Amino acid sequence: MKKPVIIVLFLVFAASVVPLYSQAFAFSDEPFTITIEVDKGCGGKYFVGDMLTVTWVVSHPCEIDFWEEEPDGVRRKLSSSIIASAGTASRGWTLKDYGYGRRVIHAEAVSPFGMGNASCEYYVLKKAADIRVEVTDQDGMPISAVDVLMDDTYIAATDASGSVVIPEVEFGEHTITAKYDNEEQSTRVRIASTQTQYVDFVFTVEKQGSIKIQVVTQNGDPVADVDIYIDGFKEGHTDPDGVFTVIVPAGAHTVEAKWQNQSDEQHVTVFNNQMSFADLVITVPVEAVLGIRVEDDAGTPLSDANVYVDNVFAGRTDTQGVVQYKTVPGAHTLRAEKQGYITSSSNITAGEGQTDAVLVLDQEGNAALSTILVLVGVGYMLMRKRA
């Protein structure tokens, strides 16, 4: 009973092997070759759970073993040996979760006319993608310190470039939220590929800068208590150093300084978070001070003498015989009067600052005596001339 069974098994084996070797002998004059490729091409990208189909081309009938090299370098045999005929054929496997990254399919073939091997790499990717959030203002400038949330979970605050990267977000829909200065914006994002997704938020920001205003005279001296106007509205006044600083919205502004009857203005452009400068000049009238001393012919100061400058009463002399009078630089006429004395006048040119002048008054009696002496002298000279 055993012999018939053995004979039957032998015939079945021979039926399967003989065609294989008959094909091998038919191509015995060619070298054995094998090539393989995955269905997405070598270097293709797959996800865990995808079907990976390997297509091979062999020159002779052979026996092929397939191995998969995982990202960690471990080699796993995909299946039992495959008896392949000469030509093209394929086989598929479901990709399992052995890690993400580069994997390689290795094929090792054995034939009565030689051995061969071939490889094809591919990549298994995680079903996730990065989301890059960028926040700018209405002018396209980045905004930092903006809180970014995903699905109501805080992620991070934007950096100096106004960006936050949320790494490896799983496939599906997610809500991205940006919070800035009591304002909140949200958007929905659907992740369906591994490419980086971009989310942009734009906030309207009130931009401000400052203006430092310096007010000086025509000589470069600071002027205090000058009223400062910005775009026609009074904002304050200069300090003892002639300086006033004000915060204003970014943009173009008109700065004006007013002091007594003098004014000056300048147009200034202000940039966000920056200080601009305005230098204004107030023309201050130049002042001259006349120090007028009135004395008698003996050099003694005369008090209570009336002093006039350009026929305008300037004041009465003090106990030192002095009157000080403020005027403008230039030529002036001085006059002093006192009862019992002869009026005296003088012309003077006053410069910037103080200019001193002296007026001498002669007593009226002294003047009469002088006149008599002069007349006596003249008579005496005439008498001698006649003699």
C-alpha cells in the first residue's frame, strides 16, 4: 500500500520540477539575472497598512526569497520561498508598523544556472504632517508673543519671525487658534498628506512710535516752557533743557512749537516702536541792557535824577546814581535831568548784553560862575588888545 502512495508523490513532484528545469535548460546559454521594483517605484512613499507590491523579472526559473530591511536595520523574511518561472511576476504584502523611515526589499534568487540578488528601497511615513503657523499685522510685519493653540491645547507663542511650528500632526481635521491682545482667531485645517501645512493669521495692530522734540534759540540755547502742538493739538511744553517727548500713532505728523509771538514747525514721519526727532528753532529777540550812571562834575553819584532813553522815561537813579534799562541793541540817545543841575545828553551804541554809560550834570550856579569868568576873561583880553 505504501509503494503506490510513494509513486504518486514522485510523479506529482516530477510534473512540477521537470517543466521548471526544462525551461532552465532552454535558456542555458544566457546568464542568470534578476531585477525587482515596488509598485510606487524605488524611493516611493507608503503608510503603515498600505499594500506593497513587488514585481520581479528573472531570466531563468529560480527560487526567490524576499526580505524586508526595517528602519532599525533588522531584516525580516516576508514569506516562504517562491518558485518563479522565467519572466515577470509579482507578489504583494501589507506593510506593518515596524517603524517609520527608510525600508528596503531584498530579493535573493537561486537557479541551476546561477544566483542573483536585487534591492529596492522605499519609505514608510507616519500619517502626520507639520503645521506652520504665521502671524502678521495688517502691513505684513511679523507679530511675536502670539499664543497658538491646536484643538484648544496650548502649543507655543510665536517667535520674532511671527511663527510657530506644530510638528507631526496626525491626519484629520484640527482647529488652530491664535490669541493676541484680547483678540482671538481660529481656522480649521485638514491634514491628508505629509506635506507641511501653512496657516496664516492677520491681526490689525495699532502702531505707535515717539517723537523727541528739541527747541532752541537762534543761538542754539534751549528754550523752556515752549508749548508743543502735534497735528494742531497741544500736547505739553518743553522742560528746562528745551526737550519734550510724546508718543503718537505711526505715520506722518506736524510738530509745532509756540513761544510768545514766535513759532516753528516741522513734518515728521513716525515708525512703529521707533523714536523720531524734531529740531525746532524759536527766534528770541536779542536784549540789551543799558547801565546809566549819573554823577556831578566831581564824580559824585547823583540819586533821584530822571533818565530818558530815546525820550522815553527810563527811571530814577538810585543811591549809586544808576539806572538800568532794557532795550534792543543799536544806537540810542540818553538824557539825564535833575533840579538844580543842567540837563545832559549823550549818544551811545548798545550791544547784546550790558552797555554802561555815564552822564555828568553840572550845577546851575557853577554854570553861571563859569559864564561870568569867561566873560571877564574875554573883556580882559579885549582891553589888552586895544592897549
